[in-house]
Amino acid sequence: MSSRILIIGAGRSSSALIKYALDNSERLGWNVTVADADPAAAAAKVNNHPRGTTAWLDVTKTNDRRELIGRSDIVVSLLPAHLHIEVAQDCIRLKKHLVTASYVSQELYRLGDEARDRELMFMGEMGLDPGIDHMSAMQRINAIREKGGTVTAFRSFTGGLISPESNDNPWGYKFTWNPRNVVLAGQGTAQYLDEGKLKYLPYYRLFSNTWDVDIEGVGKFEAYANRDSLLYREQYGLQNIPTILRGTLRYPGFCAAWNALVRIGMTDGDFPILDSSSITYHELMEALAPNGSGSVKDRIAQMLKLDPNGEVMERLVWLGLFRKKRIKLKGATPALILENLLLDRWQLQPEDKDLIVMQHQIDYQANGRSFRDVSNLVMKGENAQDTAMARLVGLPLGIFVRLMSEGKIQTTGVHIPTMREVYEPVLEEMKDYGLDFTHHTVDL
């Protein structure tokens, strides 16, 4: 029975995982180490628990990283996705299991054979999205197949938002996970299938192509396409499906305003702004605006073909983009300047409640008729510390680690949680923590 659990990262979405691991440590005989570059953050989450220890870790320091991994049985990495590969290579070398909540990269998949040879399990995409979306989708798809249905379309949407009672800004958004990922979201080209036709959406068009999604009891949302919906045809066993789309949910109006930021150039992370530490936001907007008469705001609106007093421009003004306030960031790219501004403007206040919404729409044919199976998940957080985001990212990781340490997972190699031996027990236990999907079927 594995007993030494190493959790790397004590950031925004780690609290529920750390709490789960420590709450169950006595019963399971676990010793839990939380490692982070900020020891105070790790110490606050461990809170002097008798079975918890903390460690300082700069993950780029190879020897320190290997020493910690070498002393553990199962490693849970909550690091930014691009850092998982070095941790994974150490886990191969030191024969340790690895669990992450991030998308599995091609580099990570390439370690599959070595992981299998060493009888190791590397489980990725074990969070919310990706994670609970895969597990709940597979549960519904398999239930439809068991009834003799043939799936003809799969659409899935998830959003990490702010609950209506805490929604006090015009964007309807606050940070509950990595701000850098929010600013860079959608970069690259999104691809999906629509009635047998391949569709590509380059970044500059992504936020102007949205779908309306209605979630019972909560209201209307808009969705933009995730980067690659096609990856999941094979994973879900839907190789010949004519329509597959995965998307991200936002409150109405968000995408049009974010599209304006993209078109202005504020999400560009490639070029540093000259003298960024000494210029104002207003001067940066002047540098990005076309020449001409009228205020900077009017010229930006004209460039975007927008009403200067309309909702989109109102959102940009609210962010502070036109204020004569110094940026004070040295050698910063527009994306970093934007991230810094949003960190201040989209900060979760101590009593704010976040909101997670997820919907699957699965069209299928059975007995000569067409149906749509609709599943909705709605979960609210308690406050800025106990967020629905942290619960829905962290708890599946914790439950999976428990299943592994109890010897209930036999599969080895690199995987995502689409197999029944994983999703059935995880979703079942998640019900104890408030995971509640509602289902209904409509005739098409």
C-alpha cells in the first residue's frame, strides 16, 4: 500500500486536494508532503497536520526535485502544464506513479511504453475540465450504448465563473485558477467537427464565433470553442461521429469584449513594450491606436467598429485601459500588462462565491428515433478559500490517488480518465462532496 504522497504546487486549486489527502491520511496510512516555491503557501494549507510536511521546491532545480520524488510513492503535480514533462521523466527514472490535472501533451504520451514497462500509472486530465468532463461524458455515452443507442453528436461545455450574488463587475468574471492561462486561453487554432465537416477557428476569430448554451435554473451562457475537440473522438470511442465540439462557457457579453482585447493586441505575449515601466495605460493604448482625430478611446472604438459608449468599450474602460496611471512593469509584453491589470480588477474577494457550470449534449439514435441526452452540473463555492473550482479540480485527483494506493487501479501507461474502473468510483465518491449532475432526454 503506497503511503508517501508528494503534492507539488500549493496554488489556487490545491486546497481541496491537500485537505482530502490530510483528512484521509490517518485511515489510509499516508504521509503527505506539499512542496512549493512559496513555503508559506504550503504551510498554510498543511496547517500543522501531524501527517503533513512541507518542502521548499524550485522545480527547475533538478537535484532538489529528484530528491523529493525519490522519497515518495505517488506524485501529484499541480505545476503549469509545460513543467510536467521533467517531473514525468524523473518519475520514470525513479519508478513513481504520477497524477496531474493538466492536458496530456504528446511528449507525455511518448513516455507510455516506458511507464508500462516499469508498471507505472501516469494519469493526466484528472481535474475538472479536463477531468470530470471526460468521466461524466463517458458514463453517459456508455449508458446510451447499453440501451442500444448510436451517438451522432457530442457537445460539451464547461465554465469556471462567478456566482450571480458575487457578480459585481461588467465582465461577470473573477480569477479562480491560473490567471496566465486565462489571458492566453484559446491561442492557436481551434478545431472541431460540424455535421461531418472539419471546422477551424484561428485565434483572431475565436471569440466572435460563439454558441448560446442554456443551463436549467441558472440561465444563458455563451461558449467559445476549445483548442482541439478532435483529440477526443478516439478517447471517447466516437471515431466516426459527424459532430464533436468542446467549449468554454462565459456570461453573455464576455466574448465580444475579450475579442476587442485580442484585436487591440493586448493578449500578445511575444513582444516587450519599450519603456513599459514608465508609460501609462493611456500611452500604451495611444501606441496601439490608429492615428487620427478624437480621443484614444474613440479611435480604438473606431478601429474595432464599435460604439464608443457601448457595452464592449464600457468593459475596457472599467478595466482601466484608458487611465493615465503608470504601468510600472519592466520589459513587459501586452499579455503580462493585461494579466497584471486583471489580477487587480478580477480578484476574488474573501466572501465571493464562484460558480462551475458544465453541460453535455449527446445526440443519439435508438429504435429509429432521435434523442438528445442533456446533463447539467452546477456547483457553487463557499468563499474565496473554499471554491467550487478547487473542489472539482482537487477532489478527483485525491480520490484517484486513494484508488491507486489501495491497489484498485490495475492499468499502467499514460492515460486520461475514460475507463470505467476510474470514472465509476470517482464520480460515485464525488457525490459526497456535492457533485450532482441532472439529466433529461428530449426528442429531436
